[in-house]
Amino acid sequence: ITNFTGGAGSNTFTNTSGSNTWNISNNNVGSILGKNFTAFGNLTGGASDIFAFANNSAAITGNLTGGANSTLDVSALSSPTVDIQQHTSTNIGGTFSGVSNFVGNGASSSLVGPDNSIWHINSHDGGTVNGNVFTAFGNLIDGAGSNDFILESGGSIDGSITGGGTSNTLTVVSGVTQWTINGINAGTVTGVSGGFSNIQNLVGGIDTNTFTFIGNSNITGTINGGNTTNTNVIDYSGYTSPLTLNLAAPTSGNEFNSGSVNNQASTLSFTQIQSIIGPSTGTNILILPNNKLATITYTNAARTAGFIGDPFYFTNFIIQSNTPVPAPTPTNINIPDVAQIITPFNDPTSTPPTVTMAVTQSLNYIVDSNINQIIDQEISLDVKLAESLSVGCFQVQ
């Protein structure tokens, strides 16, 4: 017997022996091992079976049950969507089970992952998610919860990546990577043609990463540059709102690369970032950490650009300290002699390009302190001159 026809009601066609390919060619119609079936809405196969839907008319009204490691192949459908969390698929009226391999048709197919999933994209439109293997799915969609998309070396996506929960992370492992944030937790990135959305955390890889914000777009979680060996950049030059950058103290040495940025609407945390460019309009503030000695080198006359430490580059920011400074005491004021007073003003090279300051000192305080010292020095000079006059002679060299 090679032809089987089901009756009225719900019918199931079963073949669990061996590893076979099921060809579904029309509504509840198909074949397996040369046997043709009609009016069977439920299919039950064995281990490692392949269930292939041949065209847009190919469908079953019931459930598809595979054995261990079975494959669902929807590559011949126009715009299929497979949902691993709900066990549903385009052209399957019920649910599927026993399936861990999925084949799509590329850019127009979508795969929805399980809740709390980890995606490893290790080929073109292919990879794994929570133990399931997918091939030729150009659009990847998270389930609920906390989810991670990891774009491995050699991996790429023709379509888009969409986070499903409220704490989703996208990581690009290698390659010089350009990230463009053009919405709230949305944007584009090298290797993902259709961009990403509902992704709260971005992580760069071992090469240089540039994170560029368009308009007043935003990332509500964290940006991690991924390494400290390259200059990873956050670029807010296209922003129109002022920013406050809080720089955190280094965990070791003098390498500042973490902190937070407040854009009045929300706060972005960052780490392993070596350069931040602020908007060219408005006043942007860079606040240094408490109780940390910082060496600041300015690279423009306006003192709104330069680098700190080893090094952290800043552009379009005014530096200020984080805490007020107590009044100076006589023990920390150094009054130079007359020659020390006169010589610096005659020396055209005496203004250094580098300012080394304790972070607890503000620039205003340094200026005020210097003025007070000059006044004290003038008083001291007058006293010395008066003393010399009292004995009938004096000399200033």
C-alpha cells in the first residue's frame, strides 16, 4: 500500500522507524518513503526526521511531532515565522515538538527564541539558541526575560535583531565595528543589515568600536567598549541636549575608562571607553571622581578638549570637580623669594600645557589661590624692600 487517505475528523500519520524526510506538499497532504498521505492533519515521526514544507500551500491543520533532533524546514515558504518558545510555526495549525533544528529562507524568515535565551550567531543567518540550531533565518527575535545576542567572528544577519524582554544585550565579538544609535535602544551595527531594536546593552569586541548617537537617541543600559587596548569612542556630536559626564576613578593605575553620561532624560553607564565627544552646542560638564589625582592635558585654547590620565580623551566638555575644597592653611602655601616672583613672568615658556590637580580641587579655587599667593608675595616684597631701605641700600636682581 502506497496511498493513505484519512477520514473525517482528526487523523494522524505515524512513521517512527529510521530517519526520514517528510515532504508536505499541500494542505494535510504529503509523502514519506514513497508512501503518500492525504487528509492527515497530524504527523508523527522518529529521531532526526526532517519535515519539509514544499510551498506556500503546504500545511497541516494539527500537530507535528518529531523524535529527538528532528528538523523543521520552512525554506520554501515566502515569509515564515517559527516560534521556539510557543512551539508554533507558519503553516502548522497546532504546535510542534521534538524539533531542535530549524531551516528558514534567509532575509524574509523570522525565528523567535525561548525566554531568557543566549544566541550565538556564528555563520551567515545561522547559529544556535539555547541548544537549538538554526540556518538561514535573517530575523531573530528574543523571548521574554534577559537575553543575549552574540555575533561571533564570521557571523552576520541579513535582517534584524529584536529584543523581547527588558534587559537584552548585543555583543559583536570581533572586527572594527561601527555602532549607530538612532532611537531608544535601537540602531544599526556592522554585521546586522536590518539593525537592532529593544536592546538595552551594547558590548564591543577585541577591535576598535565607535558608538555614534543620532539626534537625541539613547541607550538605557550600558555600553561596554569590550577592550582597553584600542580607542573605543562614544560620539554625541549629533546631540542637541547638553550632557553631564561623570568619570569614575580607575580600578588600577591612571587609566580612566568608565563612568556614566546623563542626558537629562536618562543615564547611560559605560566601561572600557577611551574617548567621548560631546555635542558642539550648549554646555557639557565633565565631573572628575573624588579623591583621585588626575593629570589633565588640554589640546585647545578654550580648554574644552584634551585627555586625562593614560589617556581618556574628551571633546566639548568643561571640567569641574565633584566636591568643594576647604580653605588653604599656612602649611600648604609656598611663598617664593623675589627672584621666583619676577622670573616666571619674564619667561615665555613658563605656562605649561599640562595641569596636574587633585580631583577635590576646582579650577576656580586654583585661580583664587594663585591670586592670593601673588598678593601675599607683593606684601612680602614690600616688607623686604622696607627692611633694606632702613639700612640704606637694597638690590633687586
